[in-house]
Amino acid sequence: MSVDRTKILQDTIKRLIRRGATVHLHKIASRTHAADLAEVFGFLTAREQEAIFDLMDSLEQKAMLFSELEEKILLELIEDMQAEKIAEILEQMPTDDVADLLGKLSDERAKALLDLMTKEDSEEVEDLLRYDAETAGGIMVPDFIALREETTAREAIKALQKEYVDVEMPFYLYVVDDHEHLVGVISLRQLVVVPPEAKLRSIMATDVVSVQTNMDQEEVAKIVARYNILAVPVVDENNKLVGIVTVDDVIDIIRQEATEDILKMAGAGDDLVESQSVLKSTRIRLPWLLASWIGGVIAFFIIGYFESSINKLVYLAAFIPIIMGMGGNIGTQSSTIVVRGLATGRLNLKQMWEVVLKELAIGFILGFFYGLLLGVVAGFRYDLWLLGITVGLAVISSMTIAAMVGSLMPMVFARINIDPAVATGPFVTTSIDILSVFFYFQIATMLLHI
């Protein structure tokens, strides 16, 4: 939904609430897509949210809204809602979404809601809650189409019409043996173009891409993206088919993981700012900023060590910010590229030195270009071309080293099983600042004989 449409819908709802135009609000609540309402809910007060929610007639629409709402808004919306009312809505939601929601509630309240749901639904949800929330088992949907190898295409179509009407992802039919082991897959398109008497065994694809229940959700998302499939089957340790992960869940995972990586790279934790208290935000950011502070103190001592050199040529200090800044910028670029590559699976640890050497070359070329420009500026400004050479070499060394550090550090962190996202931000910029200042004054000392 575009920003303009969101703003228009938000303003319309607020205006109608002020006027008490219940009939018009009812039309909006009933006809607006749940995804659009969910986006607007983030801009409404708690009272306005409740007013719109109460005007929604359909349990199915309320269930869709529950699935679309951000976690914080949803938890606040149901905080004072009657358990029976919540349970009615949960029964209309996909099982994996129900499990996600109940996992955020207290054990006591989650159990109370499960007790109010039908036995079949509650058992499916409890099965999902056994798995870690961020694994394939935790995000999978237990409703899928599974047929035997001897089933004919005609029988499969009849089964779709009678037994699997409410299945969330009907585009793939999974073929299992007598022990429920996954042995093949057939697309809905394949099913309708083959002769009616053809058995699934003869038309199924046997090279099925599947994931195990304990696989991390980020790895699941990579597999779905790599093979361009709408769903991936989930099997247990015995290759028994237990669920599927659908592409809509994968999109949510990619967005969530990307957000977490960006926040980690900035040293701001892995939660959005609106979901953090002041104390929590402060506690999360404190150690990361401490790294920057320590780096700054080290840089201060390095500059102090060369204080006599600065006193002889005061204008040396004028170039410190740009040398440190150019190094910091390219270091952040390199680390961001590498972290993103590792997160999407486009880069792997076997490519470490290939990636580092490539970024090193890029850093040198960019450093040479900007070093030449800054050297010319410095030479003309102070009419001292040896100073220009010094500044130019400092920029080259700063940007070359920064590109190497920015690309190497995330790869090293990944190799020792530490989230590479934490290697950027404070760690990279701090180390680059220290190295940039050190090499700048070393070059100045040698060339200018100070």
C-alpha cells in the first residue's frame, strides 16, 4: 500500500470516528483489505483500533487482520479482549500464525486459549509450539496435500475437490509412501495435463527439495529463493513429511532478517525502536558505542604521539577528518556488501580471499582517484606539493586498508560462528579510524621529515 493511500485511509477513518459515522466506518472496515487495515492500524490510537475492529463482521477478516498486524499492535489489541472471542478468531487463522501469536503470550494465557479451541486445531498448534520459533518446524504449516504413489491423476483431482478444499498451498501435491515418507512432488499444472489414469508415481519429480524441522528459518528462506518455489516441504529426521513452509512466510522472514541485520550493523540491537523501552535501548547500544569510544581514545593517543609533528605543520590536522571519513565510508560499503552476500547465500566462506582481494583492489583504485584529487587540492592550497603527495598516499592507504578490513572482518566472524552483522558499524569504523590516523602520520613523518 502506498504512503499516499495509507495517509488518505488513515485521515478518512479518523474523520469518520470524530463524526461518529458508524455506517461509513462499517463499510470501510468490511471492504478494506486486511493488509491495508493492518498498515493503517499503526497510525491509530488504541481506542480507534478497537472501534474499527469491533465493526468488522467476518471472523475470517478479523483472522486475516490478526495475521497481518505487527506483533506489538496485535498484543495490545487482544490484551483486554475476552478469551472466547480471541479463540474464535484463532480457529480461522493459519496454524503457523496461531503458534507465533501464542508463543508471544504467557504460558497461562496461551494454555487458556488452546483449551477454548477445537481439539484438532489445538493439537496442530501444540505440535508447532514444540519447535523453536525460528526453525522450519516453528514456521511450517501442517496443512498440505499428501497422496500415495499409486493414486491416479483423476483420484488426485477428486481429492483436491473434496478433502483438500481449505489447504493454504494447493499448487504442489506431495507424494508419500506407506510410511508417510516424502518420495516425490507434482505441480497442479502437471496434474491437469496428464491422462486421468496416469499414476502419480509415473509423473512425479523425485528430486524433491526439502528441509528438516530444525533448519534455521533464514536457511529455509535462502532455499525457497534459490529454487524459485512457492513452498518447500518440511520433513523430520526420518524423512516423514510433517508440513510445508510457504512463500508468504519466507517473505516475512527475509524482511525480518534484513531488518535485524541492519540494526545489528548499526549496533542498535535487533528490535525496532518502537518496540524497545528507553532503558533497553540504552543497554543494547552502550557496549557498541563503548567500542567507538575506545577507538576514539586510541586515535587520540596516536595523534598525541605525533603532536610535535602537528605543531611543525599545523595544516596536517586539517586533513584528518576527510582521510578518516573516506576510509570509514568505503569500509562500511565493503562490510555491508559482504554481510548482505553472506545473508543471501551469494557469498560463502570458501570465497573469503577472493572477496577480500577484490575489495582490496576496489579500495586501491578508489583511493588512488580520491587521493589524487585531495593531493592536488592540498598542493595548491598550501603550495607544498610534498604535502599533496603525503595526503594522497594517506587517502590511498586509508581506503585500501578500510576495504580490506570491511570485507575481511565479517568473513572472519562468520567462520568462527559469530553473526557477521555485528562485525560492521562500530567495529569496522573504529579500527579504520585508528589505522587511518596511524598511517597518515607515519607517511607524513617519512616524507616531510618532521
